[in-house]
Amino acid sequence: MPYVNIRVTRDGVTAEQKQALIAGATQLLVDVLGKNPNTTVVVIEEVDTDNWGIGGESVTERRKRGE
């Protein structure tokens, strides 16, 4: 049973986009590894930008500067 964990920042990812990620990740495992889509688990975790850091600072602070 394959397990895929996708982490994204919590900033407006729509239900439709999440569904596309789930379907796409599942299909990728079917196509590349021949896995059964009925037993493939995909979990999407949304992380607050205060809790996601790049280069020693939070994404929240980077985005305030337009990065």
C-alpha cells in the first residue's frame, strides 16, 4: 500500500486543486510503479506559513518582502 504525503503552505489551496493533487499522485504511482490505485493513500498537510521556514526565516516574513 503506497503512502504519499504532500505538504503545502496553508494559503488558499482549493478543494479542486487538492483533488487534482490526489488524483495525479495516485496516477503517477500507477504509471511508474504499477501500484493499485485502490490501495494508494495520499495525504495533504497544510502548514501555516509561520511554521514553514526557508533560509533561516519563516515564509510569512519572506512573503512580506515579496519573495
